[in-house]
Amino acid sequence: MKRSSAKSYLLVGLFLTSLGTWEAAYGGLYHILSANSGRCLTPIAQSAGSQVMQYTCFASPGQLWDIIYVGSDQTYSGPLGAGTISYARIKELKSGLCLDVIGGSGDIGVLLQLHPCHGGANQLFGIDYRRPYDQGRFVRIRTFSNNCLDVPYASLWNYARIQQYTCNNGLNQQWVLAPNTL
């Protein structure tokens, strides 16, 4: 995908999340883009155990994620802002496998992978819309251990593996949910 196309995805995602709530525009398939790099969440391969990285966005079912809302919305207020967390399973379209925290670990620095869907806590993610900090343009994706999906060292490069890490205000932990345009 050309850089201008990545910017188009980013703008669509910004519009989508500016609607007020995730649920207002919920349904269907999404590209999940790093707000820091503009690159898409991408599995290395479409097989169980394959780690997840950021990679240049392109029109492929291998970069589409089905975000399946499972409920349990929670609102919160704290030092990093206020927001709403909606819980979901995140399933990669091409393989049908779920996003998964390796080994069900709560440790920081643990990588994410594709794994057969089993309904466990390590496959449950909180889609965190923080307000008013970022006016709802970006989301943080929290793991079951209350860590966040994180691009290590705020890398801008392809192949950076996605890990869980202590939540902070970094753009490397903020994501855009861009609706499928295939």
C-alpha cells in the first residue's frame, strides 16, 4: 500500500472513531493501524503460533480483523483520562484464528500470536476509548492482564513484533480501527 493509502485508512479510522462510540459504528471487519507508524497489525503467517507484527498496509484479507463484541462495557476515570472499555475477541479473517497473548502470561514484553479460538481470558481484549485525552480518535487495546498492545520502542519499521506492555500515553499504544474497504 502506498503511503497516501495508509493516510486514507487513517482518516477513515479517525472519522469512524469520531462518531462518539465504537458501538455506534460497530460491526464488520477492520484494519488495525498503529497511530504511531500508520502500519497495520499483521500476522507473520496465517497459522497457529504465528506472531503478530506491524507491516505496511495493503489490500489483503491477511490484514483484516473481525472484532467480535462480547460486552461488559465499563467506564472509568483516572490520571490518564476517562473513557469506556468494550470487550471483544479479535479474529484474523484469512486464518480464522484469534489474537492471543502467548501462554496466557500477564508479564510485560510477552508477544502476541494467532491461536485457535478457545474463549480464554488471554483472547479477550478491551477496546479502550479514552476521553477527553484524545477526543476519541484512537483506541488502546488492553489485554486481560490490563496491559496494552504495544509496538516496542515506538518502532516505525515493518516487522516490529507486537507485545503487551504497561499502558501509557504513547502513540505506540494507540490504534485506529479502519473499516474494511476491500
